[in-house]
Amino acid sequence: MAGGSNTMIRVAPALLLAAALTACTAPAQSEQPPAPATTTTPAPPNPAEIAANELGLVPVLMYHQITPHPAGEYDQTPAEFRDELERLHREGYRPVTAAQYIAGELDLPAGTHPVVLTFDDSTRSQLTFTDTGEVDPDSAAGILAEFGARYPDFRPVATFYVNNEPFGGDPRALPWLAAHGHEIGAHTAAHAHLASLDADNVQREFVQNVRAVTAAAPEVTVRTMALPLGIYPRDHALAAAGSWDGTSYAFDAVMLVGANPAPAPYGAVDRAAVPRIRSGLGAVPFDSAYWLDWLAANPDQRYTADGDATRISFPRHLATELDARWADRANPY
């Protein structure tokens, strides 16, 4: 028995070694690579089912000061601005810039509506920085950034129409706006009363303004402008294009002051006279509260996206309203 035990003790390591060698030399089992993950983008809904109307009206809202102590009917408190953003989000509006609007670059989810948020005069209430270098959370830009963080489906972009030395002359301001997707538009160098100037000085105001913007933010192309005080130069054409001192300017759109919703970019929009709505809570006639109420009560008049940026959907009876240059994207129903 003792001899048998010794034999077993000697054999067991040999068996283990043989098993280990066999395991090392055995052909590896082929493993099938995992099947690639497939993602399917759902098709946009039938435009008729959501009453899509991409020939409908677009509210272009105009803001000035966002301040705790409003000095006039053009001003709002931070709380009022936040309330208006809440209403816009709740009612399905999604921001686009003025340049995107006029170019027809409206890639929006099905059933939503474009809104253009514009700010005139480039005041510190619209964009300023704290002592630690952060954007003031109660400035217009700060409120928009915070709102977009809370509502990821609400892209927090606006168009800021700036004069020279914008936002108190802070050199960080224009690069910050450009980096965060905002549009920077022209508002003349010195907030000029354009009708009081001769043609040469009108063009000087615009060229100096565009030069100042592109010097501060070289990546920016100034594509739209807003008329200071809503007043055209005597030669209206100079609001859209001109040149001075060897530099030319040409704007895709000229924005008015206070009026009514704008036509769809695919319809009968006058690029040299795009209407805007003064933001307000009933303080002035035909302000944003009035027009948002009206659009809610008349949803067939409002631009409603179909969810497909490659086509323009609208009720068939509106076909004559489509500008011919967009005919290849027409999707009447």
C-alpha cells in the first residue's frame, strides 16, 4: 500500500503536466465577432398628421436691456426673460439665429416651431463677466446658457446686434459669443441715426462696425444687421450693401424694429425688411405676449417643422406661396 501511494504521488504531477501541455497546444476555439450594433433613425412623421406648415409665420423677438431695474418699455427683468423662455419652450419653440432663419437652415424636430431671439445695442446687461471670469448668470447670455443646460432640446442661441466697443468693451465678449454658437450681427459703429447721414458716412458706420467685429472675432462673418432706432438711411439699399475705404459689406437680412411675426424664409420674405416683435408681457401694443397668444390661437398660421431638413412641407393650398428657388424641396400634402 505504501508503494502504491508513492506511485500515485509520482504519477499525478506527470498527468497534470501532460494536461497543461495539451491545454497549451490545443487549437484555440474561433470566436465569432459580435454582431455590429444597428441603430435605426425613425422616419419623420407624416406631415399631415402633425399639421406641418413650413410656410408659416416665425416670431423674431427683439430684446434690449435685461436688468433688475427696467428703465423703459424696451427692458425686461431677468425673471421676466426667464418666464418668456419657459413659455417658448413649453409651446414648442426652438431658437435659431437670424442668419439661419434667412438662409432657410431650419433643421428642427417635427412639430416644433422656430423662434429668433435678437438683442440690440450690446449692453453689459446682455453679456458681462463676474470677478472669477464666468458669465454673469443674470445677464441675457448667462440666462440663456443656464436655460439650455436645463433643457437640452432648447438650443440656447441668439443673435446679438452689436455696436463698436460692445458689452462695455470687454475683449472676451465677442469670442465667447462666437464660441457658444451665437450670431454676431451689425448695428453700426456708433448706433447712428442713419437718415441723418450722407451716403459716405452711412457706409463708414457699417464698415467700421464690421471691421471691429472681425478684428475681435476673426472667425465671424457678419451676415445680418439691425437698423438702429428702426430707421433706414435715405438710400435704403445702403442698409444691405455698400463699401467704404476699400472694404465692402453685404448683409443677408436687414431687421426692423417692432412689428409682427416674420414670413417663412421659403415664402415672400423681404430680406431688406424683416419684421421683429418687441418682447414684453403686455406692456406695449403688439408685443411678444400678444403675438405668442395669437399664434397659439391660430396654429395653422405658425411655422411648424416636419422634422426633415431636406424638404419643405406645407398644406397644398399654400403652394403658390413658395418662392420658386425652393421648388426642388417642395413637399405639399
